[in-house]
Amino acid sequence: MRKKFTFSAGLILALIGTSIASQAQLLINENFTGYSAGNLNGQGGWVSSGDGNNINVVVKTNNDGALVKAGYTSGTNYISIDNSGKDYRKRFLGNTNVGLSNNTTLWLTFVVRVPSSSGTTNTSSASAVLGFRTNDDELGSRFYIGRSGSNLRFGISTDGDSKKWSSSNYSFNTTYLIVIRYDAVPGGGNDKMYMWVNPASLQGQPSTASANASITNGGGFGNDQFRYLELVQTVNGAEAHFDGFKASYGSGNTSTVNAAAAWADLSAAGAPLPVRFAGFEAKRTGANVNLAWKVEAEEDLADYQIERSVDGSRFETIGTVAAAGANNYGFADTKPVAGKSFYRIKAVDIDGKFMYSPIVVLNGTNQSVIFKVFPVPARNKITVQHSTITENANVIIASAEGRVVKTVVAAKGSMQTEIDLSAIPAGMYIIRFDNGNGDVQTMKFTKQ
């Protein structure tokens, strides 16, 4: 029986050498929460081009009519596209440019519903409805919606020259979860692309052998760069609803390593698995930053990946420490960045499951823990990450009007508190953390 592993205090330094892994980053995280009904243009960084109909946001106050798929995080709002309108694009987070000249892997996930066959073109002539747009205004990693008789089909293409359709037929007016993997491989005609429809699990990346459609010798884009997620409304496209777009990439290593790194940053199954943290330390010692953590009940663990960021949102793996059945681990960042830096530890199970430590901010010689709530939007529960509890501390949830709806006493020694939201109605709330030492922090979140 597998035991859970938790982080706690009692830190001991055991410095272990650096092992550089892939660079990975989340590129898109879009569920249209908080958007206004009507034209998507100008909301959340979306920009339209061309003539024709708008892509519109459909606003919902609950899940009635929303695009919901068990195990995947989407919002209540969604967007509606047609086959006679403008194209819309959104820039990658941090204005990131994803180079395609070396080994690079991208993941894209979303939920889709095609209301009826009347707005859907035959597979023989269907055009792409979305993909990644390059700096040379080319559309790659294309996704298609088509009709074969009375059945719905989904398809993919690396560059639009050839399509590969799903081997199964699907139903109209039904929500499906789509997972797409794109491998940019150096050389001509070497790119690979895979698509899964309603994969069995999102806890680990799906195997390429289980894909519903595969391309193993697709055309590529050479020295181009992917920069945008683009939604396309062409005459041979489809009328469809979309929500829950997430995209990530990994590069700098083999396709296998890149895919694993990108999948971890994608966090397709939602927030990392909740664990009870009670301590994680980062200290400057001479020219180095020394990290130390303790793990209890370690079992079936593969390794600890050390991640660093300069902005608190885009993390890069700077080293890996193999799991050795011990309780105490450490790592030395021998090339730390100047100024403020952010660190976290990612514990990875042998089956691909993972969990994060809280994020430690190091500014000079001072360190602090980032106050964080996940997942957002919330459903039946949330986890609050906070500074280590040494006194009587409370986590209070109040409505937007200030009415207290729940109070939870945080356990001493903990660095995170899990809160059950199942009895709280959907809406906007304010969470207030009081550590008992005069330190009070607040944050807004949405309960779906």
C-alpha cells in the first residue's frame, strides 16, 4: 500500500550536485472566468483580426450549460465560435517565444462541445479551428472538427498539409476533453503530433500508443517560433463551444524529457496533490543558496526536482535529487540569480504523480513563504499555503459583502490548510489568514 509523503520541519543540509533538466513553462491558462458576455476581443489579452462575426463569451452563473468534464478544471463561462467570422489570438504568458528548431514538446488541453451537425463541415474539406500561430503567421499544431455522415470526428495536423482523424466517432452536443501533444523535431518531415479524446486519466501524461490520432512524420516550421494560441473561424470550420485552454512547453533535452517537464508545468489534472507542509528553508551561504527539506513516510518516490523563478510564476528546473529512502535532503544552487528569487521543491512519484512544497521567496538574506490558494476557481475544496503556524491561527472565508461563512483553525507547525467548500454556494469570496502574530493576509477566489 502506497503511503503519502509530507514535508515537515527539522531541516538538515545534505548538499547534492546540480543536474540541469529541461526548461519548461506554462504558456496558456484560460477559462474565461470574470469575462463579460459578448465580444471576446480585448478581454484577457485576446485580439481579433479579419472580418465577419465575433467570437463571443457566454456567461454562466453555475455549471448548468457550462462545459464540464470530470477531473479537468474549466470555468462556468465559455466561448462560442462559428464558421464565418474573425480570427482571435492570445499571446503566450510572459510574451514567450517557443523556438522550433531544436527538440521541443508542447501540450495543449481544452474542453469542446459541438452543438449540432448543421454547422459542421465534412471531414474531407474541414478547416482547422485552432492551433499555435508562429512569428511568420503560420498556423501549426492544428485541431479540426468534422462530420462523417451523422457522426462527429476530431482531427489534427502539424502544418495543414495532411490531416489525421480520430479513429472513433463522437456525438454532437456532448462535452469532450481534448489533449494534444506536439513534438518539434529537427530536420524535414520529422515532427510528431498526438491527440487523445477523453483520456482515462490526467494524473500522468498519456502514452503515445493510446492516442486516438497520431502523426509521426509531419512537416515542421524550421526556425520559426510559436507565439500565440489562435482560434480560427473559416467557412469550412465548425460552430463549437470551448473552455479550459491550457498549454505548456519543454525544451533543451530529449523529447521524452521535454514532454515530462511540459506536462508537469501544464498540471492538467488541476492543482498539485495537497500535502501537509511544515517547513522548507532557503539560505544564502557565501556565493550559494542552500535549500533544505525533510520528508516523512517516503515510499515509491522517484526524485525531487528543484525549481527556481525570478518572477514567482515561471519556474525552471535547476537540479534533481534522487529519492534515497531518507528523511533529510538538501541542494545547493551554485549559480543563484541576483536580487529576488523564488524556490520550490517538486516531489515526483514513480508513476508520475507529483506535489509541490510551498514557494519560498529569497530577497537578500531574508526569506518568506508566498500566501497562495489553489485550485482557482475552486470546486469542493481549496488548499491554503501560508507561513508556518507557531501560534493560534485562523483561516476565515467571507462573502464579497463581508459575511463570514466559515472559520478554520490552522494546525500548529503546518504550512498549508485544506478547507471543505462543499456546503458553500458558488460565488466570489475573500479568504483571510491570521497567523496569530499580527500578520494578516487576504485573497479573493471564486467558488464554482
